[in-house]
Amino acid sequence: MDLPIVHIRNLPYDTSSTSLFELFEDYDVHSIRTKPGSCFVILKQMKNAQAAVEKLNGINFNGRYIICGIFNAHIDNKDLLTEDTLKLIDNYQA
């Protein structure tokens, strides 16, 4: 099952949550979890996650070309996620 989570890589290390909320303002964000150089954007609907990936993948964001993709909990490494994000995934799957 795909979840409305966008995994973004190649972010500048000084990227703030505020700038990410601004980048995703058109896509109905639930929450954002950041790590240096990457983040997970949890959206409220899958169609918004797909639209965000289509529009934002490969754009220049603060001097870096970002890589966006739909997070697949069955394939991607769950070790990258925080405990809070894993709880959100469990709630979505229930």
C-alpha cells in the first residue's frame, strides 16, 4: 500500500521546515519530518503526493536539485523514519 509520503533527498543542509512548508503549500501538508539533507513530507491525500512529486522532482531548491519520490514503506528503508512517522504510517494502514 502506498502512503501519501514524499521522500525528498539532496536538500541543502540548512533547509528549514518553514521553507519546506512553503514549497509544499499547494499540496495539503499534514506534517514534515526533516533530517540533514533529506525529509519526509506527509500529505493528507495520495493525489497531492503524486502531484507534488511530478511538479517538484528535479527542481532547483535553494541551490540544489532535489530528488522527490513517493515513499514506499514496504521497499524503502524504515530506519530513515522517526518513531512519530512510523506511528502515522501504522495509523494510515489501520
